[in-house]
Amino acid sequence: MTSSTPQWRDDRAPFSAGQFSSDGYYEEFAPTELLPGEMKSTFDEVTGTPIVVFNLDGELYALEDQCTHEEFELSSGTFDTEEGSIECVLHSARFDVRDGRALCAPAYTAVPKFPVKREHDAVWTRDDRD
Ligand code: FES
């Protein structure tokens, strides 16, 4: 049987990354791979969207891994845990990791924010744009 619709894994199945939940999330990695003060790049398997997940004081936030200035990958930049921001390595635009808003020039447009959750001993994200 083939299906293009992502399916929720059987709860009795052993853990392995790369499963889909019934609400459209994709299983990215184990929570132990992202400690407070760290960020990790990944992507949505369905849409191919690059995603960067931040652990800011134990809270997880997910943004598109793409600067809105010239579309460079944000995960190459510097995560400032004091400010809660990511600075693009190319031209130094900064974005708030909690909501994606641009904090300074040369970027003026927010980076899309995505839902992220810890569940079934994994970190899950999804590109929820239509
Ligand atoms: S590409 Fe990010 S600041 Fe220019």
C-alpha cells in the first residue's frame, strides 16, 4: 500500500527519527541533542523547508532557517542567549528567536515562526504555512 499522507506511527513501535504525527508534525531529533543555549538546523520532510530550532532557557522555538534579507541560512549565525536573538553571519541582521521579528537592519521582515513541541521523547516541528 502506498500513501502520500503522513501517518502517525504505532505507539508500540520503537523510537526512530523521521516519523509523522497525525497533526502534521515531523519528528526531528531527540531532546538531548539540543541543550539550553544551543540551536540545531533541520528541515520539514514534507515541504523541504529548512528550520532552525533554538533552546532558550529550556523553551524551544523554531524559525525558518533563512534570513529575510538575502535568504542566507540563519543557523550559520550567532545565537545570543542574553537577548534571545540570532544574528545573521552575512550582514548582521538580528531576529528575535521567540517570534522571528527583525530587530535591526538590513532585515525588515520577520522570519516565519513554526510550531515546535517535545513529545514521545522527541522534538517535533512543522511548516504550518498554507
Ligand atoms: S543575508 Fe542575512 S543580513 Fe544579509
